[in-house]
Amino acid sequence: METSQKPEVKPRRDMFLDVVRAGAILAVITQHWTMPVLSYSGGQLATGNALATPGWWLLTWASQVMPIVFFAGGAANLISLRRAASSRDWLAARVRRLLLPVLPLMAVWPLVPDLLRDIGIPEQPLQVAGAIAAQLLWFLAVYLLTVLLTPLMVAAHRRWGLRVPVVMAGAAVLIDVARFNDFGLIGYANAVFVWLAVHQLGFHYTEGRLGSLSRRAALTMSAAGFGITALMVAFGPYPASMIGMPGAPVSNMSPPTVVLAFLAVGQIGLLLAAKPALNAFAAHPPVATALRWIGPRFMTVYLWHMPALVVVAGITVFGFGYATPEPGTPLWLAVAPAWVAATGLVLYGLLRMFSQFETQSKLSGTVTANLPQLVVAGLLASGGLLGLAAHGFTKPVDAGVFSGPVPWVALTAVSFLLAGRRVPVARMSAWTLGHALALTEATRIRRAR
């Protein structure tokens, strides 16, 4: 007896998540391109923040979208994990997919400062440019940790449900208490607790009640999140701005405070209330086309949007003496669209050159690394990316090679290699060290030439 085999039906994409992620990355770009207040005089680049304008802190409650990024990432990670053949296969694909777009950035930017020195750019603007190009790598470092923990956190989600993010938020409160009682460095532990708690909420969207909330319930959730955030700002030690401000004694972002977890609840509730409208918006053909284009390029857009800003600022501020008008004035409002458009054109050119690293459908070679080796690779990569975020891409002119970005670049590059082919445990340490030293020596020789 013959049986007809039904063709495999490809699962439909969740357009709501696509819109949320695209909106988040566009919000990040818009904020980062419009908030710098720049001027140049006497070899010094002065930098300020437009969002430090009195009253503009309220804008950061919407423009601080990192909670949304981790929420959408949690939902997408759970969806892709349950489609994968195994946790090892999923982790191998995710770690290499996240690291691959970083490789061209790390190949280009350590060389840029020396090239700019050769044409007479002063040292202080170089240091600022190198820091700006690298500082946002902190996100990828922390996100890699959430990816490594995702299989464990999914198991915890299925066993304990909402108790998991609640406990993590409680731990974040305790971390904040210690931080504000003269144990400042412990606050960086909330880079794990806060963002993992928000990431966990993404699981509850995919497998839980969040995905099917009524509009009233979603608005109630939003009001509770924003209400608690407002109370913590009004009566607690937390600043009103949800991003770090120049000269402020405390930042909600670096390290993250638990107030961002409650801000996430407010933002997520608002988005869920608007879900039908967002899905209808995504169904328009031009919007759907744009979402299909940006979806495979999210990380490349994120990594290169600040270098695009450096290019435009270098040409206009350093080259032509342009100074940012007073934020909020009619002149600032008139100039901002042109500034964003110019930076967008530069970013588009960079994407034409570098997005292929992310959009290629398959990574070359077969991944044979086992699960422990993948975890080691992810941890090492996270450390390398944090080092780059902290130190920038610009090495002081008279400093040795190990005081610049090269060790962190080498560590991240070696991590990418470790996430590929399997290396016996007995040889892993020597293999890692050898590749790092070889890359460092090659860079030293290239600089000497």
C-alpha cells in the first residue's frame, strides 16, 4: 500500500519579534547618532550628550531598548533551540554566527589609528574614535554569556516558570544594595542577573502566557513596570535617566541596575498591547521587504553603526570645523536629519562591504567541537570582547603591543577557531596560547613594516 508523504511545512516566522528587533536596532542607531554633542579645538575633541538636556531623561525610558533586545533574543533563542537537533548543534551555530561578523571589525580597526596618525590626526581624537568603535562590544560579550546559559535556563523555565526571573530580579536587588553600600564592583554581577531575567521573559512569550495576553492585561503589565520604575527613581538611589550621563555619579546602565528589569516589564507590556497593530504593520509589502533585508544583518548593523558615526564626525567636525548646535534648538532640529542621513549613507557602504560575513548561509567547514569546548570558546570570546570594549581599538603611541587591542583581538579570534574544530583537552591550552602568540607576532611584524 502506497502512502503519500506530506511535504515538510516550514514554521512561520513570528513577525512581531521581527518588528520588535528591527525597531530596537533602529532605536539604538538613532539614539547613538543624535545624542553626541561634538566640537573640536586645539587638538582636542569635546564630547557631550544631548540627552543630558534638562528634562530629556524621559526620552531614555523609550530609547533605552537593551531590555527589548534581550527579551526578543530570549524568545528567538528558545524558538531556534527547540528546532535544533541538539544543544551542541544549536550552541555551535549560535556562537560562530555571533562571532563571525566581529572578525572584519577586528581586522580593520586595529590598523585604523596608525593610518590616521600618518596623516596627522592628533592623539586625543584617535583615542576617542577607537573607544567609540569598540565600546558597544560589551553587548555581544554579555549576550554570548546568555547564549551559553540558554539550554540551562530553558530547563529552569520549564520546571519553575516565572519563579526564575523573579528570583533573578531579587538577586539583582541584593546586588544593588551591596553596590550602593560601598561594594561598587559587585554591581557588575547584574550584567548577568538583570539581562538574564529579561532574557527569561522572552521564554514566557514563546512558551507561556505573555504571548497571548489580552490588550488590557498587557497594558496593566506595562503600567506596573513603568510605575515601579518611577517609584524606584523617585525614592531610591537610581537616576532618572536609563542611560549613563556624563559626570553623573551613578548610572543605571554601567553596570545595569535592577530598575532596568522593571523598565523592561513596562516596555514589553506596551509592545504586547500593540502586537496586533505591529503585526498588521509588518504585513505591508514594503515593511516585510525591509524586515527580510535587515533580519540577516542585525549584528553587522550594530557593529558598524558607530564606526560610521566616527567617519562622518571625522570629516565634518575635524575636517570642516563643524560643531553640534545646542540640543533642542531649531538649528539642531534642522541639522539632525541631515546628520542622520549622511551617517546612514556611510553605514550602507560599510554594510555592502562587510554584511556578507553575517548573511552567508553556511559557515565554511564542519563544526566538530564538543559541548565543553564550545562553552570554553564562548567564555574566552566574551572575555576578549569585554577587553576590547573596555580598552578600545587605539593603542597609545609609545605603548607596547600588549597594552593595545591586539591581545583581546587574538583572544576573540582564537575563540572563533575553538568554536569550530574539536581540539583534545590535553592540547587545548597550548593550542590556544600558540594561536594567540602567532597572531600577536604577525601583527607586530606588520606594524614594523
